[in-house]
Amino acid sequence: MIFSHDVVIVGAGGSGLMAALYAKEGGADVAVISKLHPLRSHTGAAQGGIGAALGNEEEDHWLWHAFDTVKGSDYLGDQDAIEIMCQDAPRTIIELEHYGVPFSRNKEGKIAQRRFGGHTRNFGEAPVRRACHAADRTGHAILHTLYDQCVKNQVRFYDEFQALDLIMTPDGVCCGVVAYELLTGEIHIFHAKMVCLATGGYGRVYKTTSNAHASTGDGMAIVLRSGLPLEDMEFVQFHPTGLYRLGILVTEGARGEGGILLNDKGERFMERYAPTVKDLAPRDLVSQCIYKEIREGRGINGKDYVYLDLRHVGREVIEKKLPEIATFCRTYLGIDPVKEPIPVAPTCHYAMGGIPTNYDGQVERAERGSIVPGLYAVGECACVSVHGANRLGTNSLVDLVVFGRRAGMHMAETLRKEGRRKEPLPDSPDQRTREMLEDILSRTQGEPVAVVRAALQQTMMDNVSVFRNEETLTTALEDLKQIRERAKRVVIRDKSKRFNTELMDAVELGFLVDLAEVITRSALNRTESRGAHSREDYPKRDDEHWLKHTLIYREDEGTYRFGYKAVTITRFQPKERKY
């Protein structure tokens, strides 16, 4: 079946809903397709807060926020985009409040703000309260509110439709997507003037991750297979405090409320590494410090975790401001954080890299200004780049709503200027998708998807995580070559049409293999340490050779080439990063 809309947005998390809402308010006929019900989107897992220099608790300025973001990015973030985000953040928070987001309040009745890692006052002087929050369920509150607003504004939703391919004209214009309907097993074509990808991250490339099972990087992989580049894929954020062995996130807000990290000796070890901000250092630094403590034998009882101690914070703060964390600890570990420290270790959390875009969400195919007509990307799957080599906590939610709004407005404005006429569909736009699914369904001998996926996640965890070097990255590439061949032969038992989630698992495995290879090749290519990319064989940051963004293109299966583009620097010149 062919569906026709002005704008098709793929993904119903915070950025997709914000883009949909603004495109709809701008007069566009908007459809949102999502492989999940929108309220199961991963934005709902964001816990601790959304950053904005409101100054409700103490003096703050958007320029201080911008400085912290640039410094946190290890000077790889594009400063023009960062300034846009930080200037617009306070307005965005007020808008979300007016939409109905139930933010926590301080004693004066204003939106409450807490401290978060890497956020400081007066250009690094001391930590500042900048994270607006709804207890520790901030993303959940924002997601529900934006979905309500979209329903109210009659945005059309296609739930449980999984996008599998872009439709591109011979001239390189995007004019739709091909999607698989889980309910019926049918393949559909969505014909659109503009397509906006908001498909989230790829955390399921790794064994231990805070990401949902649906976070398989679909949009990024589809773009890569369409001959377009991905940017800065070597930068993968590991959040320092995931529940030990499970990877379930313990929000940075726990440290913002006074929680401290302890090693086996009971030492508050972050005092050695970041004497000014201590446990509220940026995530890349804290994750690396935890691994150093473990490597040097100071993990708890010699094991590969440390403690996050909230006992001194008190029951009232934990139950009122961190209720979800308390529930997770009691449910999954059987411990009470009021009385016992929480065992934590770094967990794969966020993709700094992704589909290269400008700050209106338009996808770029090479240097700045080389726009792919009709194609947008927002949220975690996009790379604006405001996060550079390392994202500060709370900046993900700001990114979603600020740039989701800008993309929605730009699509609506384009529609007003150019009219509703769409590019004609090419012949058989769904052929490649039908052939891919038929190939998987026709196999009778091979391994189950789960076995191959586990091997992929294990080698990425062992070789391409917080610390990397040439040996581990080369080992990963050798493993991935074999895993790719195994993935081509996976067999599914379910051959039915209705709700064949096993078939989609096989498709997603292919996406994960593509992204794992791109991450690993990009990490091997960048011979320096910067932000979340820590090369043990190149421990220093090298601005002379590497103060630039990486673009990676897939020429055919197993063959890639690199391109580069300059980092935009406006106010803040690169200097040594100290906390």
C-alpha cells in the first residue's frame, strides 16, 4: 500500500514528536511511523533532568552553559549549534511547562534545578544547579506530554511500522520510506515531500547498555546503506553509573543530590582525578576513572565495580527526588539505597555521532551546505554536532526538543515556500526491502539471531568500549568480519506474517553489524584520545591533526572511505580540559 503525506517522521521519541508537533502547527500533513507505541520510545528512560540556564536556584547564564558544553565536548562540538541550543533552552523549558510537563518545584514554586556532571558557573568555577527535572522521571514526563500534544493536534500515527529503507530518486532527493507493518507482515510505501529520521541510538551494539532492546540504530544504518555518511562514530558514551551486570541506568542526578563514588578502600576517588567538581565531572572522565580504579585493584572486593553511596543523603531525598532509582535497586539488586551502597559500573549509554545535519535538521552528504533534499534527522540518530566527543548530562533532552522544534519549523516553512508537490516515486521502490526479507525467510540452515548478536555484543564490549588500542580494535574488526558472514546465514523459526518479531530481529542484527564495523573503523582511524574516545596507544589529544569531524562512507559491503569537515569555533578556543 502507498500512503501519502507532506512529512513523514520515523521515530516517536522526544525529537520526533517535537518535529511532528511543529510541522503540524505549521500547516503540514504529518505522519509519524514508529516500530513501537510512541510511549515506549527510549526518551521515556531519561531520568535526571534537562539542562537550561533558568537561574531558579542560583545565578546562571546561557553562555556558561555553552562553555560547559564546548569544554565537555573536548572542543569537538560545533559552537554555532551549541550557542543556538543553550540560548534556546530556557525558552524551551517554559514552553514544555506550558504544554503540561509536571516539573518538580522548589520552595518558591519555581521549576526545581539540581547539579549535574560538567555543569558549572562562571566558566568552570564550581558546580551549578542547572538540571530541570521531574523527580527522576524527566524523559517520561516530557514524552507523555509531547504525545498528548501531538494527539490533540491530530498528528497521524502509524504504530508498529518498522522503517527499513529510504526511497531516493536518481537525482538524490529523498521522497519517502519503505516500512514493514508488524501486525500484517505487509510492506508499505510512505510517499512524502520530506522525511525526518528520529530513530534514536544503537546501544544494543554492546553487551552492557542502558538502552532499550529497540535501540538498534536503524536510521543510521539505513542512511549508511543509502550511500550517505555518518559522522564521528568513534565517540560512544559510557555512562559511569549503570547497575552492576545489568547496565540499567542510575541517573547522574543521584550524584547531583550528593551521592559519591567509593572504591574498595572506601576512598572518594574522584577527588584525585577532578579536585574541583569531583563526582560531578563529565561522564567520559568519570567512566575512565572507574575503569582505572578497577584495573589497579581497587574495585569492590577486587571485582569490576565500585560503589555509589547515597546513604548520607537521607531517606527523604531518595524517596522524593530519586524514587525510580530506589525502586530499581530494590527490584533488581535486592538492596535498599537508603541503607546500602549501590554497586555500579560503566554502561553504554549514548551515541555522540550519527547522521550529519545542519542546525535545522537537514542531512548533509559531505561538507557543510551539501544538503540532501527532502531528508532530515534529529535526536540521537543525528549529529548536529552539539555533543562533540562527549555529551554532558541533561543535554540530550535539550538537543531533542530544541532541534526537533527547529526541524519541524523548517519543514513547515519549506512546504509553504515550495508547495505540496512531491518528487515522483522511482520504479519498484520496495524491491530491495522485499528481497532482503525474502532472503531471511527462505533460509533453512544456520544459527539463531540471538547467538550471533551475543557474539557481536561481546566483542564490542571487550575490544571497543571505554579504552581502545590498535590491538583490540584490530581484533574486533577480525571478529566482525566473521560475525558479518554468520549474520548473513541466521535462520528464524517463525515464518508467519503476523507479528513476526523474529524476522525484525534478523533485520536489526544486520543494522547492528554495520554500525559496529563503522564504530570500530572510525575508532582505529582516529589516532588520538579525545572525550569518550580513549586510545591507550595515543593517550594525548592532538588538535593539530584531529580537531576535525570524521565522516565515514560505505562504498560497498566491507569497503569504507573517510572524509572530514572542520569544527566550527566561535567564542571558545581549544585548551587543556581540566576539572
